Amino acid sequence: MNFKKLFDYSEPIVAAVTIFVVSLFIIVLYGAQVLYTIQLAGDTIETTGSAKEAVEADEGRLILNVETRTGLGDQQAGTLRVAKAIEAITTYLTSEGLTQFETPAGSSNSEFFYPQNSQAVQTGYTIRRSVVVRSGDIETLSTLANDTGLIPNTGLVVTSNGLELTYSKLAEMRVKLLTEAIKDATARANAIAQNSGRTVGPLRNATGGVVQVLPQGGIEISDYGSYDTTSVNKEIMVTTRATFGLE
């Protein structure tokens, strides 16, 4: 056997074999590094944490509605009646200190009579307007929502869509509760790690969950978050998922 030819890289076979061996060595070395990296990545612990705090609603939103029906020939008169009713409502609101309101554009819809086996016949119009009032005076808004008869006679029936109660400092509360939720997740991670003879290292990653605004004592949460608008007394809950290194 001519051993000199084994190291003669001008020979095509020798060159090919050399490239194959070097490539195989690199692949094995890289594979070992990847395996080592995966093992390190698995050296973590993931836990969830939560925090909750009771708050009181400090803002309210109430929608007051008026409507009237007219014949085919007195649509304009009906529009004027609704406009006067809106004026009476806003005057009353101002007198009660409820000055943050708006009057969105109204609507006018055709009304029809549907005789049997015949074409529909238009009989007139229904004209609607509303007043949207906002205030931090929850008590006054609640009283008005429960009894729209307190509004002086407008000549039309006044109805409400119900009072929506919200909390204005939700963004600040979310940051506070997220910090507390991470502390809760850390405590859980420590409890689990101690049982395995390990210690919790630095926080690797944390993901905040959705915010749940619940009526006080409420338990119905949603994966997409929830916001109770009916209760004065509420509870805000935030969850987080955290990953820690293990030592």
C-alpha cells in the first residue's frame, strides 16, 4: 500500500474523504454544544402568581333616551319635540351639577304597517335622541338612573340604559398589582425549589396576564379579561407567568 497517496490532497478521493471527516467533526462538535445549551435552558422553573385589591368605582356613565312617533306629515314637529326634551334634560343635569354630558346625533326611522298579503305601508316616523352624562358623583347618577321621573316634564318619556360604573386609576393599579403578582410567583418558585434541594436564581422572563375587574367577591373570570360595570365595590385581579433560573 502506498501510504504517501493517503496524504496526497491532489487525489480526488483523498480530498473528498478529508472534507467528509472535517465536516463530521464540526457537526459532532456543534451538536454537543447544542445539547449543552438545551440542558442549560431546561435548568429553569416556571410559576404563576396573582394579586388582588379591592377598589370603589369613582366614575359613572349614564345614557338617557327620548323618542317620539309622528305621522307622515309631522316629522319636523316630532323633531322639535325631541329637541325641546333634550334641552330640558340638559338644563336639569346642569342644575344638579352634572355638567359633563354630550348629545350625540339622533336618528329618524320610518315606521310601516304590514297588511296581510299586501305590500308594507309607511305610517310615519320614530325619532330618537339621547344624552350621555359622565360624573364622579356616583350617588347622584345612581339616583337619576333609578328614577328618571326626577327630570322635569319633557312631554316625552325618558328612559335610561342603566348606569355604567368604572374605576379611573385602572392603569396605575395594574402596574402595582403586576409587581405584587411577580412577588407571589417568586414565593411559589422558592417553595418548589426548596423541596428539590435547589435555590431560585434570577428572573428570566415574566408575562403579565389579562386584567380582571370583578364585583366584590366575584369569581367569574375570562381568558380575555373582564370588566364589571354594575358594582360600586369591585376587585381588580392581575396574574403573571414568570420563569426563573435554578441554582
